[in-house]
Amino acid sequence: MVLNGSEIVVECLKEQGVDTVFGYPGGAILNIYDALYKHSGEIKHILTSHEQGAAHAADGYARATGKVGVCMATSGPGATNLVTGIATAYMDSVPMVAITANVSLPMLGKDSFQEVDIAGVTMPITKHSYIVKNVEELAGILRRAFEIARTGRPGPVLVDITKDVTAAACEYTPCVIKENERKVVSAEEDFEKVENFIKEAKKPFIYLGGGVIISDASLEVAKFAELIDAPVCDTLMGKGGFDGNSHRYTGMIGMHGTKASNLGVSQCDLLIALGARFSDRVIGNPKKFAEGAKIVHIDIDPAEINKNIRVDASLIGDLKAILQKLNQRLEKQDHSEWLKTVEELKRKYPLKYDDSQLSCPYVIETIDKVTEGKALITTDVGQHQMWAAQYYHYTMPRTFLSSGGLGTMGYGLGACIGAQVAQPDKVCINIAGDGCFRMNMNELATASRYNIPVIQVVINNHVLGMVRQWQTLFYGKRYSQTVLHDKVDFCKVAEALGCTAIRVTGKEEVEPAVRKAIELKAPVLIECIIPEDDKVFPMVPAGAPIADVFDGDDLKEQ
């Protein structure tokens, strides 16, 4: 059948099983939006308040489902406003296709109105960037874009389409999309080497990254941990990949990881990294990381092997498939003495905070209690992000969405909207600091427009908390541009944008506020006023060994 380019875009989206796109229209992309209008019963379009919100919403949709998220924008500033969201998805390996339109082919390269080489701009932050100049190539490029986004190590792909291509017509042939094949690349001898390391180990430790979530390998990880009888820690991206209530779980590792995880990894004799990339925020000083241990790295991306940490053995391929193969081959181990040692670390160094007044950890624990650990939590970036990682017990994958690699302030609300659209039966809560919330709080208008029942919790300490914490500890308390005492009233802003607002100033007000927000089934903002100098502990100074982890008690002793 003969279709124009815009109709081909819609038909390709339907082929890929896309049911929702997030975006913002403009002149160059008008033809595609006209086609979407005609297919509004098949593909829902969520009009965000800003293109960055659309990119974060597509990211949240993808993380919450495992499907490819889709966002759209027009040429020029519309396209460039997607860039931060695309980079966020790239750093955290999130499958996304960003579709932009550009000026017509004869106008390219002439500094035409709203012309930007967005394919060139996004080249370093995508798995691939396309510019489509021929309608006959459009369907094939869109299909390849989705395949690239979801296969191997996932990530964002940009497809930029000139406006004349969206209007031109050609023959279109439907296509059946095949499911991804789970591949194992490593040879038999690689598996034998890893098996021998496991058999010889007396003090193994498992370190989980975001690859556990991406590959849907949480069940295989649980079985693997039982078989090798090892404790388990996770990164920010690995939250929910292992049951946070398990006796084996030691908490997060790294700069704001628990002492049990940091000290345990520093004492182990075998560290097995599953779908993790040895980020600088995890390893601290690479020369001092797990010094006494053999290190095994299992990952889908061969480029990650030996990139940040030299390893003793590696397995390349889909994590779920590799663990299924390993689990069939391994015999049950017994490391009860080692587990007792780790349990003693957990008992000796629990997470703790000042519970004499309202604090973010108390808010997080109350949300955990009210939702019974079953909510889907998104966060922005900073102190509240670390507290949300530390004090909520994540037991299922795809229930903690946060910008880990790029550390994008303003990420959480858009992502929460995308997640709530994807998972309408879940309670979806975004935890943000006041500094982050300012950046994209206009997306509350998106939530109210569609009555998307997200709960926006603003932890308001009237400062840029994490930056202030560093200024306190390492910059002589010189609070340069981190104090936010001004006349902004977040509750009034939320109400003006069509949402219910609740302000919390005492501990006794938190639980009723959370319960009311859930019961309303509408977008709600809860502003929690906390002290400006609360700090996230434990902490490892940048570049220090993770064994140098310290907390508030250690500071008092100094």
C-alpha cells in the first residue's frame, strides 16, 4: 500500500507495539502529528510541558516496562531540548527512540529557521543517530532504530526526518517484528574458569548493577546467590534486582553505600560483578578496590571488561542467559562463617539518622511502610536520591527509577509520569529536593492535564543539599550559591498547576499526608520541610578507597 512518510512513522510505531508517545509539536513535525491525530485510538500521545519532560517520560516508561520508550519533538530548539533526556538514557542504558523532524531537504545546511543538525549533536550520546532524507528509506531506518535501541546493551537512538519526507509517499510493506535473542558469547573455558574461582572461594561477594534489571535476571540472581552462598550488594541502578529484605542483602555499595557493603567487599576473596560497570561512584580509588579478591565480571558489553577495573575472569553475553547456564553447572556452596562475619558488619554498622525531628529518611521509611514496599519510586538527584536508595526496601525490579550515570537534576517528575502511564495500577511517587524540583516542576501541569495520579514529594531544606554537604565537609563551609531561601511557595505553584498540595512540617503529619495522596488518585504534591544541614551518611570522599567509609559518629570522634 502507498503511504506518506508521516503515516509510515505511525505504522512502524504500531508494528513495534508502541502504545504511548511523549512529545511536543511544532512546524517541522506537523505532518507526523496530523497522522497521530488520525490514529489517536491506537497510539496515545502525552503532551508534556517541555520537550525535556517528554524525553524523561519516555525514559521512565522504558525503565518501568522494559519496552522501548518513544519521544517526539520538532526541529531546532524542540530537538535540542531532548538532548539532556537522551544523554540520561544513554548513560543508564535505557532503550529509547527519539523522533525529530527537520527542515525540508533543500533547506538543510542553510541556517534555515529552526534548523539544527540534531543527528550530529546527539551522535556522542546515542547508540546511533539517523537523518532520513528519502521516504523509501524511512520504514527500514525506523525498524533498525528500534532494534538497535533494545538489543545488546540497550540505549537511545535518534531518527531525524526532513519535513518533505514526512509528506512524500511510497510503497509501504508491513513487517513482523521478531523478539530479541538472548546470546552468550563466552566460550566453555571461560565458564570453567569462573566455576573454579567460585569453588575455591572462601569469602565470595556479589555486586549487582543495572544489567540485572535490564536483562530481567532477578530470579536467576537469587538462585545464584543461594548456590554460591554469598552476600549481595547493589548499585543505585541495581536497586530491586535483589530482594532488599533478604538476609543476604547488605545494601548499596560505593560513595554512599553501607559500611557493611563497602567493608565486606574490601574483605572478600572473590567479587562477582553482575551487569555492573565499576563506576567511579562505586569503586572509589581503583587501585584499592577489592584488593584481596579475584574479580569476575559478567556483562553484555565487552567494552566494559577491564575498562575501569582489571578483572581475573569475565563472561560476555546476556546476563539472564549466562546465569541460567552457570546455575545449572554449579554445586551448592557453604560459606556460613563468612556470612556470619558479614552479618556482624550489618549489626555493627546499621544505617541510622537523627529521628528527633522531621527528616528525609523518616519520610522515606514512612512511604515504605504505607506502601508496603510496593510503590514505584522515581527520584531526582542529590541527598534525597541517596536517602531514597538507602531507606526504602526495594524487593522487585523496575520499582526504582533514577538518573545514575548522568545525575540529571529535574529527571524524576517526567520519569514518574512516564512510569505511571506505563503502570497505571501502581502507586508512583517521585522524591525530589527543592533544587531539583525547580528545574522541571512545570510537568505538574502535564500530570493535572491528564489526571495522572503521580505523587510528588519535595524534600525542602531550602538549599542545594548535596552540594552544601560537600561545601560543609571539604570547602570550609563556604556556601557559594547553594542557599535557596526565597519567596517560592511550592504548594501554591502546585495548586496553580492544577494539583492538590499538602505541606508537612512535623513527623506526625507524614503518614496521613501519604495516605491521603494515595487515596485521592490524582496528582498530589507533598512538601516536607527539613533542616538545611542534614547529611547523607555513610560517605566515602571522592577518590578514596571505599574502605575509608565514614559516618556522622566518625566525624564526631575526629
